[in-house]
Amino acid sequence: MVKRVGDPAAFGKVAVVMGGASAERQVSLWSGQAVLAALLKRGVQAVAVDVDAHPVAPLQAGEFDRVFNIVHGRGGEDGVLQGVLEALGLPYTGSGVLASALTMDKLRTKAFWRGVDIPTPDWYLLDSVADVPRCAERLGFPLMVKPALEGSSVGISKVHDVAELEQAYVNAAQFGCQVFAEVCITGAEYTVAVLEDQALPLIRLETPNKFYDFDAKYCADTTQYHCPCGLPAEREQALQALALKACRSLGVEGWGRVDLLVDAEQRPWLIEVNTVPGMTDHSLVPMAARAAGLSFEDLVWRILEGSFPPAA
């Protein structure tokens, strides 16, 4: 059971750690400023800490009591920062080292899910352009091509033929991690926010873009968010249960977000888990929280409560 905190002083001095050195740095700064403002509004002694690839010195210098981690992507969401915080003895929000490392790696998340019978689209690992013909033969088109260790749709392409697949591989490989192609599921796109091992109301996403890319997530005014999502209650509950199962299987703690698609036959396909989701004005977890009756400040407070050991 999560420890409930009534007095903001009980949190002590809180480092809102943001920025980082990944491709998602700017999104993290946006999220971090929103989290910082919410904590200050609620009377918490919160301080912005903009870290790069070397977070130890600023965390030691600040004499903090705990950390609200809002560093997206590699270095913040992949177990690295979590390991640093464990070594420094600083309590922090969100998942631990193992769950963070697993969920940041889209390939290993999919392999793990396949092993525990959680549906995820078929995929093919691309080690070089030479793998493209075999991938096309195995999976067909359309495909989504993804760098395994990036978030916010960074480096992702939707492709319809071999030429596009080759170019998409080259683009994704620039991010210095494994690249894979994934069967593109045609259907409705949903996201399930999870808070304290409870699923919040589903959001259905619609965008005129080719897919829910970086522009659709953070910039465009044409993206539509449907919450309520329009599904019958029992169907929404089934997808919430599946998302919780997916999170529990990977050891996700505190909060997170599961992205999934539902095809024309009403079959769900899980895509990925985010353990440090966005907290910007376009972000989905705050949107789902509002639908559940939580203000942004309430949500941030609840996430920070998760930095305490579970109550007896």
C-alpha cells in the first residue's frame, strides 16, 4: 500500500531531475518544469536539477531527501539513473533498475511479453540493410521501423515497400542502438495510464499524420484525444486488465503508460511501456488522471508519494 502524505514538509527537499542527454531532452525539460510548478504550488520544497550524462555531482551537491525523476529516454528511463540513485541512497519515483532497463528496450519488452503470452506484433531484427529483403519476405508491408532504445517516437518510420524500409533502417540506425521492424497493426490506437497498480481511463488517439509521431504528440493541434474512449465498459476493463498484467510482468512500479492497438477483429496488440511518461500540456497521463478526477497537482503528488517505501 502506498504511503499517504498530508504534509508537504514530509517529502523534505525534492530534486526534480530533468533534461538528461537523450534525444528526448527537450521533452523532459518541458515535463520537468510542469512537475516543478505543480510541486511548488502544493508547498513542496522542490528544486529543478537539469542533469546531463553525469548526474552524480549535482545530486550530491544539493543535499536532497528524494528525487522526482522526469528524465525521459536513455540515461533516465533505462535503469542508469535508477542505479545511481540506489548507490546514493536517494529514494525516487517510478520503477526500479530492472523494470526500467527492460521497458526501455522495446525489443526485450516484446520478447518478454511473447514468453508470458501477452500479444505484441511480430517483429524482425535488422542488423544491416542486407536484412531488408528477408524482413520484407517474412513480415510483408506496411511496417513500423524503430530504434529499440528511443522514446517519443524518435527515429520511427512507417514504411510500405523495400526502398522505404532500407531508408528507414538507415535513419533509425543513426541512434546507435538495435533497429527492428514491426508489423503495422491497422486499427484503433489506445493508451492506458497506470498509477499505483491501478489503470486509469483509456484514451483513444486519432491523428491525420501517418502515425502518432513526435509532431502529433507534442506539437500538432490536429491530434484528437477521446476520453471516454468510446468502448463498452466491459471491453475497456478488459484492456485495462491486460495493461496491468503487462506492467506487472515487467515489474513496473509507481506509474507508467502502456500503448496498444486494437485491430479490426477486436484483438489487442501491446506496443510498449513507458515508465517515465511525458508530463507536458499535450501528455496523456495527466489527461487520463483528469478523467479519473485527479488534477495535475494531485497526480504529481501521488507519484511523489510512491518514493516512500510501501506502508505496512
